[in-house]
Amino acid sequence: MARLVSRAFAAAGIEVVGVDSDHGAPDDGQSMAASREDRAVAGCELVVVLGGDGTILRGAELAHDHKVPVLGVNLGHVGFLAEAEREDLHATVDKIVRREWTVEERMTLDVTVHDDGEVVDSTWALNEATVEKAARERMLEVAVEVDGRPLSTWGCDGVVVATPTGSTAYAFSAGGPVVWPDVEAILLVPISAHALFARPLVVGPDSHLAVEVVPDTMGVGILWCDGRRCRELPTGARIEVVRSSNPVLLARLTNAPFTDRLVAKFDLPVTGWRGAARRDVSTG
């Protein structure tokens, strides 16, 4: 499918640079110029991703520093980050050739890892940063802080810190709320916490969140960002999460509301709805 798309772009006079996610570069023997991944996106107008949400997150990873918009075509299951479906591929290619897309900014998170008072790692996330237990048989004990004040200590499987974009991903599976992507907020969702107060929290976009692996915890922690980048966390490690000043750019082909996307992706029942918009359509 990547070869068909690249040939269509080439026929329209568009140069294509190909990176095949984590599996090497696709090669159609014609217009697709192979490139090192760290240079592939520089100078591009658009990153087109064929795949599911994991592949789209990979595309966002490549495009993020270059401020290039990402357009996903869903070849996976849910594909919440995708703008088009497999059956719309030809129409999608035509719109791209005509450059009929708009750009939407999606909030991201800056993530910093501290150990013994020193910064040992820094990264970012579009969907979520998750502090998890590394061993199935051991619970992880973490202390959570919001804006420099202690909130609670939990014995748990982990804690998800998510963006509104990530609210339909891991945070959703952990029992967090769905947050519309134009809402500016950060979500904090404990995973299987052994506590009376272990509710998902929604805080302001400028809040500073921190998760500390309690020094005497019996478990070993691991940090995952977007399910792609990970780092082992020693006891006593401190993970700080704040809003990033560098958003991910998503290309949009339509102005369909998020509600419609939510209904379509989760196949939500709307039979019986008699809202104003439906009445306007039926009487128009």
C-alpha cells in the first residue's frame, strides 16, 4: 500500500521520502528516496502515516522536532489519531496532492527523570507518560505531587499522566475520562491503586506534576512514554511532567467534530437521537 501511495504522489510531481516505521524503509524502486530516519522529515511538508495509532505515534516522533504536520491513514483497529480510514485512501491521496489540509495543534508533555537530585533523562509524550511496575509480582509504591504539594501515596500498578489526546488511549483503559482535544488540561490516572482515594484527576494545563518512586518500595519501576520510549526507574527516582511548549501538529482533512469521531471509533449507540442538527437535516 505504501508503494501505491508513493507512486501516486510521484505521478503528481511530489517527492517522497520513505521510512517504514520500525521495520526499515519501503522501496518501490521508483521515486522513493531512502534516508536516515533522523533526517527523513527535515524539509518535508507533510508526514503521511499508514498504520494504526502506534505507527502514527512513530510518525509524530519523527515529525515533532521538525514541526511538520502528521496525517494518519488507519490500517489498524481503533486508530483514534488517524484522520482517514483505509477505504478512503484514494480520496485522501487526492486531497493531499491538492494540499487540502488544515493543521491542528495537539498538546504534548515534557518529562524529566531525576535520580539522587540529578537530571538523568528527559523526553516528551503526545499521549501519556506512565510510571509502571516492572515486575508483575510486585506492587509499586509511588508518591504523587501537584504544583509542589503532596497529593497522595499509592501502592499500585502504576500512574498515567496523559494529555487530552491521550485520554482515549492508556488513560481510558485505566478508567480515566475522555477529554475533548481542544480542552487544555493534564490527566492523572492511577492504575489499580490500593487506596480509598484513587480517582482520576484532571488538573490545569500549567500544573507541575511529579511522581516519586518511594525509596523503600519493594517493586521496580519503569517509565514509558507513548508506549515507545522507556527507562528503568530506581527507588527514589522522581519523574516530573509539565506541559511542553512544542506541540505535535496533526493534519486534518475535514472539520468533523470530535463527538462524531468518538461515536465512530467506539461504535456508540445513537439510535433514537432527535437533536436539533438531525431535525435541521430532515427538514432541509
